[in-house]
Amino acid sequence: MATFSEELLQLGRTVEEKIAGKVREIDHIVDTNQWKVIEAFQRRQVSDFHFSGSTGYAYNDRGREVLDEVYADVFGAESALVRPHFASGTHTISTALFGVLRPGDELIYITGRPYDTLHKVIGQPGDGTGSLRDFGIGYGEVALTADGEVDWEAVEAAVTPATKVIGIQRSRGYDWRASFTVQQIGEMVERIRAIRSDLIVFVDNCYGEFTEELEPTQVGVDLMAGSLIKNPGGGLAETGGYICGKARYVDQAAYRLTAPGIGREVGAMLGTTRGIYQGLFMAPSTVGQAIKGSIFAAAMFEEVGFQTKPSWQESRTDLIQAVSFASADQLISFVQGIQKAAAVDSHVVPEPWDMPGYEHPVIMAAGTFIQGGSLELSADAPIRAPYIGYMQGGLTYSHVKYGVLMALQSMKDYKLL
Ligand SMILES: *Cc1c(COP(=O)(O)O)cnc(C)c1O
């Protein structure tokens, strides 16, 4: 048994009693999403032979084709492209955007600055990396208002005849703002349609899947992407991403992923298929465990005086729990504490480093079975003021609880609390 002070353990027990009602609400979302997934498996008659994987060109891999159909059903989309060949969430989002945008077109993000790794995907004209702007695709972004809402006046002013795609990021990412609920995204879609009905609404759904009973593609979003080493992989998918939405846009993304003319017809699944199916089956429940853990985390950190986003009582639409610390030392101690509670790599001590794709040194706690898998308990923070730590995931609620206790204990031990 890890050594926690009796005072801290008592605080944990008190907090668990306080959050019990909120935690029970999560079970309802889990039940709804669990059945949604099972129904999709049943409708597409998933069988054992679908799990066997494929090699070479992998023409007519039924497991891969049915997987796409199951995902499309779960997300209420016309079509889906679910592949282990997506190397990360960024690659998946990049493929979706390059799939539909052409030189001279323009992308406008209306939820402020997108997630750090996308800055290089957007790039600069002439940067030589093959970024969107290097290819002559225009880019604009509209900052959120002071109270974290879409600035519609500015959006209307920003849209030009060249604008083709409107980007929405559901999750807060590394920003101290609220995440957008599916209902809010549905309202955004209506307003965007009123500006121009042919705009393609794209949602970066990373971290959002199964945290609510509906997904953005069920409220009118045209194209959406996410990572399989986050929510929908259920902690079991070993790599990959998904794109779903209107069939013609998903097909264009498939041409970008492989090659024009080939699209979704090829792509060996090797041994990944079973994990991706089983991960999807597990995802609603595992996401529920993680969310319950986040509620506990928020309540604990609030109890000792830190600001959190969301606070423990608020409804959630993603996995991310942000906690605002007073100094870089506290922040680093928090991340190191999370690492200390891991089953994997608890003996290593994370340090800030210059991660590819990020603009500030980042410290990450990731004692995970899947490298960087963030449906597993992990914590990260860019080392920049204000000192905000982001934690997410947890395959089991108990693990998150220990992670939070360990982080607080570690701050106490270093006299940072
Ligand atoms: C994680 C994430 C990404 C990028 O995914 P990677 O797998 O880290 O490349 C993009 N957008 C959001 C909101 C994310 O949370």
C-alpha cells in the first residue's frame, strides 16, 4: 500500500461521499453508449472471422469494411474510415483537412487557436513542409470571446467566398477554456449554415467520444476526426484514428490517406483488428471510469484550494481535467506524482522536454500500456505561465484515485502544499 498521510486519505473519503451523486450520473451515459455500440455490432453482424486481420494489399478485408460500418453507425455518420495507418490524432485530422481542401480554399477555425500540434499542419506559406498554407490553402482563426464563446460577429466578417471548411475543436486542449458540448456544437452548425449553407463543418473530436450520449456528427457536423489511442480505442486499440461524416468527404480523406483511386480499398490491418473492435466495445465503460476519476480529481484539488476546469459539479464533454497551479514546481510535482501511481514505468521521473510539434517544453506523465495512450491515466503540461496541468484518462477509477492522492502527497512531501 502506498504511503499516504492519514489526513489525505480521510480527505479522499470525504470527497468521495460528496461526489457520489455526480458519479452515478455518469453510469447513465455509459449505459446509453454501451448499448449504442452493441446495437451497431449486432446490426452489422460482427463475427469472430472479422477479427483475423489481413496482409499485403488487403483487398476485400471484411473485418476492415465492417469496422468502418460499425463506426459510422455508432457516430450516426454516413461513412467512416477507421485505420491503424493513422499514426496519431494529428495525422488523422491533417488527413481529413487535406482530403477536402484545395489550393485557393480557406479554412477558418472558429474556436480560437487550435491544439498545438495543428499549428505546424496549418504552417506558413512557403515553409517547405507541405503544410496547408505551403500548399496555398488559406487559414484564418477567430478567437473566442472573453467568456469563452464563439464570436459570431467576427466569424461572419471572416468568412469569404474562398472559405470552404469551418473548424471546431470540441475539447479545451491545452487552453484554459470550457470545452464545447455536443448541443453547443449543434447550435454552431445551424449558425454556420445560416452564413453559407455549403460550408463544410469539421470537428476535432479528440477526447470527446462517449462522454455524452450524442456525438457531433449526430447534430449536423459534416466531417469529424479522432484518435484511437484516446477514447474510442477503449485502451485496447494499439494505434490508429478514425474519420467519419458525409460519405464524399470521408472518401476524399481516404484518397489522401492512401492514394487517389485507391482510397479505402487497400490497407493491411495486420493484427490490429480485434483490438480496435474490442476497444470500441470497451470504450463507453472505460471513458466512464476516466470521467469518474476526473470528477474525483477536480473535487480533491478544489478541496485543497486549486482552481479547476471543469469544476467537479459541471457536466463534461471531454476527458480533460485542468488544474491551475501557483508555480512551475507545483506543476512538475503534480505530473511526477501521477507517474508515481502508474503500473508501468512508475520508477521513472518525467522531466520537461522539447517535444516535436509543441512550442514550449512539455512535461508528461505517461505510465501507459500504449505509448502516449491518453485514455490511460496521464498528465501533461506545457511549462509556461499560468501553470496549468492537464490530466486525463484512467482505465480504472481506482487508478485515477491513487494518481490524485499520489500527486497531492508528492506536493506535500516537497512542501509545495
Ligand atoms: C490529442 C489531440 C490532438 C492530437 O492528437 P495526437 O494524437 O496527440 O497527435 C488534436 N486535438 C485535440 C483536441 C487533442 O486532444
